[in-house]
Amino acid sequence: MKIVIFGASGDLAKRKLFPALAKVEGGAPDLKIIGYSRAKLEDNFITKITEFETYKQSFLDKIMYISGEYSNLEKLKDFVDEETLFYFSVPPIVYPTLFSGLSIFSNPKIAVEKPFGNDLKSFLNVRKFISQHENTRIYLIDHYLLKPMCVALPKILSKRDSIRCLLNNNCVRSVEIYIKEELGIEGRSYFNDYGLVKDVVQNHLSEIFCLLGCTYELSMDSDSLKEKRVQFLEKVKEINIKYTLFGQYEEYNKELGFSSDTETFVLVPLFVENERWKKVPFVLIAGKGLNEKRTEIRIEFKRKSLARVCEFLDSSDQFKNHIEIPVKDIEYFELIINVFPDNEIYFRFKSKEGFIKLVIYETCEIDRMMVENYGKYKDHEIIFNSLINNHEFACAGVDEAEILWNLFDEKKLMPKSNLFFYRKGVDMPDIASDMIVKLKEKNDSMFDSFFN
């Protein structure tokens, strides 16, 4: 098996791809890795990739490096065969050039990292290439689909006696989905070319949104899961920019070294026009330079659904008599699905006396479901192990990617207009907290006018 890494001198390749390949190469004794980029690093490429990781010599011996232009891949001809995997770890602006260059190879096997283009138009060019090369195998990679919680959630929600029975508009008041990052850009100026919508919201955050909102059956394969996500996304209403927020932390331009209007904070409310979720606001929130690194879903329930939640808890001996707060004293209650750092699912009940936390899926249970699917591997290790051994794994579909590009089209959202500014290190900007409250307190008439 041969793997060509385009963009081999870049940050993603050095920090993520080569370390992942080192973890799986033991199961692929014939593996050969060809690093390819424009940088002239033939003499010191190995030194470059060992800046972030220590590798066994046996792994380093499998690597060779070629310097060349992406517009002319002739140098690769003597080193690849029809089973070679071409892995794109390059800016989306390079995709058209690479796709054109790969036409000299017969039915190439291609893996493309998100965001699968630079805008809707460039993604449609990717789609055009796929349609014109029916025998070409293309994998759209979003490693968030391979997080333990994201792997476990469809399994959990496919069970009839699970929390699925509570996840509908009869019980749920609102859903907030967060990807919070403590770090800013920390010198990574390439982020400035994309912004947070393309970097996180239209892929990682949206995939979590889909995973929660879909309806599942037992024993679904990756293609069936893609179809479910498409069916769900087709019911999402167009975004009203009146209720979206785009912000930038105050130190951003200083860290960047020049003035920029790129967004580092995004709040986008989504509504789903189907029987299960109609009138429930899904608030997608992502931010850099906040007080912590955290990814989680917070599902707040309607007051009237308390009896239904208690009934669900009483159905399991694990939780009987655990709600020690008198029902009349409960101010609100929610279900937390933590993707990072805790990797667990729990109910949280709030009263004047404080909180009660009831864990219904512990970290070890989520990890066990992950192992059942992918064994000892994680993130990019899963991707490479699966591609090397022709195993099925979760990746994005072409149809869902196109829907998400349409939904978050920057020409509609205009993220660079009306930026607000927030202090680095805050839990949540005040303007965002106020918008969340406003969305929760909506009534039916507001829902109907939300899109007018």
C-alpha cells in the first residue's frame, strides 16, 4: 500500500497525519509513504516531521519526499500504482489544481480534508470531478465523525428504550451545541483566510447537530448514516441572519499582526421543519479565545416534561430515588451530551440549593462502543487504518456537504459585516448569552415570523 500526502510539509501533516500513520503502520508491513509539497525539503524532510513527534526508525524508513508543483504530478508516476491513496492536506484553493493533475492516474483513490472547498462554487467543482470520474473513490474526511461520542450517539439513539423517547418537540425547549476553544490563533495565520464558519461551524458543529437530530434504526452502516443526515438536513430552514452573531476577540488583530474582519465567534440558530423537531431552536455556537476547551450539547427540557423525564429515570433501577430535589423546587433541567473533555451523557437538575447530576452513560460505556467499531484506534488513526485495510468508516457524504455549503454560504450570512468584539477568556460574550435567552423565550408566533 502506498500513500501520497499532498501538503506533507504543512502543520496538519506534521501534527496529525504522520503520527497517525506511525500508529497503524505495524499492521501494514508493505506501507510506503510519499510526502509531496512545493517546499524543497529533500535533504531535511525527516528532520521537519520529527519536530513534533519521535518515530521509530522502521517507520521513518518507509517515508520518501518529493518536491514539486501541484499542477504537474509527473514526478509521482514512477512511484504510485492503482491502489495508491492520495491524501489532500492542502488549502482548498489548491483542490482544482490537484484534481486536474490526478487525471493522469487511472481511477485514483482520494481522501479530502474538510472544508471540502473554499466556497460553494469551489465545492461544486469537487462534485463535478466526482461525477466525471465514476470509478474514482473519494472520501470526504471530517474527523469529528470519529470522536467516541459521535460514534456512540447513533447507537444510543437507535434503541427504543433510550433517551430518544425524550428528544422531540413535546419535551424539548431548546438545544445548544457548543464548540468552545481556549486558544486563539496562536500564530496560525492560515485561520484568517477561512474564519470560524468554514473552519468549524459548517462541518464539525453541523455534523454534531445532524447526529443528534437524526432518527436511527438498529445496525446502520456508514452509507445509511449519510442518507439519514441528508434527510435531516433537507428539513433545515434557511438561516435568518437577523438572529445570527459574528464576533472577534479583542486581541485578534494584534496576534495576527494586521487588521482583519475574520470572525472568531459564531452563533447561528437553526430550525428543523419536521414533525419531531418543529419549533425547537437549535443554537450552534463556536468560539475561539474563550475560557475553556469544551464540546457539548445542552438540551433544556420544557417544565411540563418533568414527569416524563422522571418516568424515564424510574424505569431504570440505576436512578430510582436519585432525584432528591422536591419537584416543585426544580427550576430547570437539561440533558448534557459532553463530547469533550468528559465524554459522558448526564441529566442535570437545578434548584435554589444547587445542582444534581445523574450520569446515564459513563465515559467507559462510550469508549466501549468506540472500541466495538474501531478497536484501539482514534481520529486519523481510524482513517488510515480503514483506508489501508478497506474497512468501512464514518465520513461525510457529497450530498450533505453540498447542503451545508448552501446553508452556510458566506454570501448569505455575511460574517464579516457587523462584527462585535469580546474579551479573550470569557465564558460567553454577553451579546451571545442575551440572544440565547431570546431564542429560548420565543413563542409560536415568533417561530412563524423567524423566517419572514
